[in-house]
Amino acid sequence: MITVREVAEKDIIPLAEFLPTGLPFKYTTKETWLRRFLIWWTQNPAFTSQIPKGWILENETKLVGFIGNIPVKFLMCGEIKTAVAAVSWYVDPSIRGLSSLMLFNEYLKQKHASLFLFNSDDKNLLKIVTKNKFKGYIVPRFRTKYFYLLNRIKVDYILREFLFSGRFPRLNELSAFITRLGLLLCVYIYQKPVIRGGALPEKEYTTSLCTFCDDAFFRIWEPYQNSCDVTLSRDIKTLNWIYFSSIEPNKRVVIQCRRSRDNSLAGYMVFDIVRKKTSDGVKMQLMDLCLEKYDPQVLASLLAFAIEIGKQHNAAILVVWADSQETEMFFQRNFTLRMYSEQQNLIRFPDIHEENSGSPTMCPSMIAPPRGIDHWI
């Protein structure tokens, strides 16, 4: 008989041993999952004992399925609320179907949640989720990613990531494919430097790696947060949890740019150093970005530092996107390689909220959970 119940403390070790046996998680280990559970719940500033850690499926006494539940603070119409992100939804192939829905239904039954969050590249899962009143919000904002080659020797990896995007193009994608091929050939002949026109203004700005978010990181977000009805909370505890919780050491880096005269924060970028288990390729991928105000010198300083960090980690490419019209124009002027990109943050409001409110202004972000805290490859 198949039954579903809430995850208990006694389930942590069995779950960590069960999940690596699933095909989607074949490159993980017991230690990987124990580290993830620590980040999701023990170190999570939004987690309380009243919030479920997730749910498991059992066939008699055998563990056959799991869905994780990660709480995170969201700002909703000026108030801090708790959203919950569904993660690592997996059911043994032998019992999939209605049993899978049992797990998802338990997730949706939560009474304390002000928002439900979901991300996936699995088309079958997306069909199920969208049928359950989830709406997709597109990131990045301008639907374009920009690429900069850091190591031209990594030809195979660069072709897979930029030219093929992990798969062969469909017939209706051939035109875009040919355009990318032409751009790539041009860049291999000559890649214009991102930073041009002389040395960086080192005396005016100081750029460095950051290991902790102080109050300046919260303050720099205030103008952006005030313009949204619903967005990820950028309070200090949430930022430090998302930015500095990593399954693997040095996988996520935060680069800050401060004014030399008073050490005030001018802007910062957050990158993931993505290493796929199936290849020796590495990329520096932008996950978050905030500027106090648009300043091309600040952007140039951050990008120059990111390029150096990428080279230190033997990355093949740097991938960035824009969060404002000014930054989008800066990237268009300074990056030759670009590609259409569209990812969805799937969000659902509780039924009672939908009945009593109109359409709120949503400000989705690339780093918002589950994508931002469930990061591993």
C-alpha cells in the first residue's frame, strides 16, 4: 500500500541514501544530500518547526518517493511573508502516476504559505504544475544572455553551451543557429575586450570578493523592492543564506564594487561556477546583479574582476544578462556573442489571495528559490 507522510528527523539519513539511486540524481552522493538538507532547513533563516521539511512516499516500509519543501522570505505589498519552494520531486518509476500527485498535493495543502514556488526543465512536470494554477514569470528580463570566451581551447564545451545549447536545433531554429555560428567564428578570429578605452578607474572604485553581506546590500535593493508588489526579500539573513550556502566550496562567488573614498557599495554581481559532471567544461554564470545606480565604470570593474576569477577557475565562458535597460544597452555594445534565453519562475498564490486581490506587480529574479538555493549539477 502506498502512503504519504511528512518528513521526520528519522528520515534524513534514509533519504540521503535513497535519492542518489534515482536517475536524475545519479551524480550525487549521500554526503551531497546531507549537505543540501543542512542548507534547506537547519541553516535557513525562514525555517521553523511548524514548516514541513517535505513529504515522502512509502510502499509498505520502503521509501519510494520524495518532495522537498524550502521556505523563503518574500516581500508582498510591503510585508514580509513566507513562500515555499518545491524541490527534488522524485518518485520511483515503478509507481509513478497518481502516487506522484499525492506528494505534490501535500505540498499545495500547506496553510501557512503565502506563495508557492516551482522551477523545472522537465516538460511533463511543467504540465502538471501549470494545471495547478501556477503562472510562469520569465527571467532574465530581456530574454537575452551574453557570452564572453575565457578559454578558446575548450572548443567542445563552447560549441555545446553556445552553439547547440545542449541539443541539436529544430528546423525553425536553424536561422538563429546560423547566426550564432557566424558570431562565434568572428569571435574566434577577434574578440573585442569587454573593457576598452584605457585602464579601469582603480582609484575611484575597489572591486573584490565578498564573504558576507552587510546592511549596504539590503539598502542598495530598497528602490527596486519598493517598485514591486511581490519579490524575493533582500533582508540580510536571506541574502547571506542564498549567496553563501553552497553544496560545493567556491561554487558561488559574490563580487562587490565599492567606492574608494568612503567604502560605500556601488554594486555587486553573484556568479555560479558551474562544473558539469559529464564534462570537463566550466562556466561563470551570472545569478544576481544589483547596482546602486547605472554606472558603466562599476559594470566594467565588476566584469573585469569576474573575467579574472573565471580564468582562475579555468572557465571556458562567462555568461551574463541585464536587469535594466541601461545595462542591456551596455551589454549589447560590449558583447558580440548573445543568445535568446527564457527561463520560467513558476508561482502560485493561495486560493484565498486570488479571490481577494487583483494582479500584483511581480519582480521575478534568477536567484530566487528554488533555482537560487537548489543549485547543483
